[in-house]
Amino acid sequence: MKTRNKPIIIGDTQINPGERVNVSLPVADLYTSTSLSMPVQVICGRQAGPTLFVCAAIHGDELNGVEVIRRLLKRKILRSLRGTLLAVPIVNVHGFLDQSRYLPDRRDLNRSFPGSLKGSIAARLANLFTTQILSNADYGIDLHTGAINRSNLPQIRANLDDSQTLDMAKAFGAPVIINSNIRDGSLRECASDRGLPVLIYEAGEALRFDETSIRGGIRGILSVMRHIGMLPASKQSKPVTPIVARSTQWVRAVASGIVSGKVKLGGTVKKGQRLATISDPLGDDEENVVAPFDGIVIGRTNLPLAHEGDALFNLSSFADVPKAADVVETFASTHQDPPVDG
């Protein structure tokens, strides 16, 4: 027997089963007296099921996730939703307007959870998300990118020691899964303290759209929703089976100068292989940056300039590097074609 879903209250708005409502949660106004709000779309399915939040732009310059959610909300399959979807495409509204990772006071919102009603602007914004979104959810997916001038291979970061979270991570279908430590004050720490499994999807670069990352994000969210019983099973092919990374390490510049000949994102490297060359502007002195172990490039800087000690490449090691390389290649080829509804 089918069980009817329950209404949900976000802000001052009650959303009843079968309704799809846009809610604007007020945040701190600009000093021009212009009002700001955090946009939330709530889809309350007719049938009972879990409540999932999907959010993006906790760092205001990370745009891929905003587009992922925009396209996700256009999918016809959401008409078959069981449970409730809380979609928050822009959490850090101030940073988004400024095209900045941070809030106007230079605080990192993802180090400010659970926040407070009377603290800084970051604390107040974190408190709003915690009380209105997190407290109403059973699961979460938080969408991120690399920093400015730094790209990340599509990857899931999560607490893999939790079996429920690990199963969600595998269901998402990103090529790489990383067992990531929880940072103090992060949304993931706040969710973990409340017993909520949360995935971090890292893909692409700040202030840029990357089609492969976007398409992979949409498909991954839908796959997780099927996994937790919010959507019916898919008739399409199964998502990519991801590989769990054993460890990751940033390789840093051995000297200051012009960086050239960089290996590509997602490339397979051997221990001792040249990853890039750093030279002075006249080309008299050159230093090679080499791989410390066999692995795959899961992150890299896009700048051709570096100071000694700058992070250049994020390498990940795997028990079976060739197999991991095949998974990365399959993921890229799978998401080259335009996505299909459902």
C-alpha cells in the first residue's frame, strides 16, 4: 500500500504533497538596502520517501553546481518523485554576486557551520541553511569545483567508513571516490553530527562551466535518488562503476618560473615521469616536476606561472591504476553526448 507524503515547511511556506514551490529565504541585505534571499525549490512528492537536499555555490565562484541543479530541475522524471527534494542552487548569495569564493567579510562559509543567529554574516547564513534545509533532510549532495585557475577531475569525496555513505558514493558513478577527512565547521561535519550521509561532488574549475562535469553531476544525482528510493529504477545503462582511491598527494613546484608541458587532467602517470617543466623567463634554467608514484591526475593548476612550493598537480594512487584509467576514460566518453531525460 502506497503511503502519502507529509507536508514540509521551509521558511514560512508549507509545501504539500504533489506541490512544487519556489521559496525565498531572506539573508543579510546589501548595504545599499537591496534585499537578498537564498533561492530554494521544494518538490514534495505525492508518495512518502526520503528528503534529499542538493546544494551548490557554498563557495560563490563555483558555478558548475548551479548549472547542474538548473538542468536537474527540468527533468521530467521528477514528476515520479517519492519523498521530497530540496534544491538550493546558490547558498552563498553574496559570494555569487561578487564572483568570489568568500563572503564580503572574507569568511569561508564552509568553515562556519552550524552557524548562529547573532554571529558574522557567514555564521548567520550557515545557521539559515542548517535550520531550514539540513534539519529537514535525510541525505545531502553538496556540489563543488576546484578553485580559480585549478581544475578537478569529477570525483566524490565522502566518509567511506560509513557503509550507507559508501553505497551512495558508488551509486553516484563519478570515476573516482576519495575517503575525505571532515573539516571543522564544514557543512559535511554539521550533517555528520546529525547523522546525515552527505556526498561532496568535486568537478571542474571555479567561474567556468564544464560540460562533462555538469552532465556527470546530473546523472549522478539521479542515480543516487534511485538508490535511496526517490525515483523508479532506470531502464538505461548503469552508471560508471567508480574506483576508490588509496591516497592522494599534491605535487608542488620545485622552483619558481614558467610552467610548460603539463600532463592533462585525468592522465595516467608513472613514478618518476615528468609532469611539467619549470623554467626562468629566459629559458636558461629548467627544473622538471616528476610524479612521486604511479597514479592519475585528479587535479591540476591551469596557470602557466608558479612560485616555488605552489600546488601544481593532485595525484591519486590506486590498487589497479590501469583499471582506474579505464574508468576515467569511460566516464568521459559516457558524458560527451547530450543528457537524456530520466
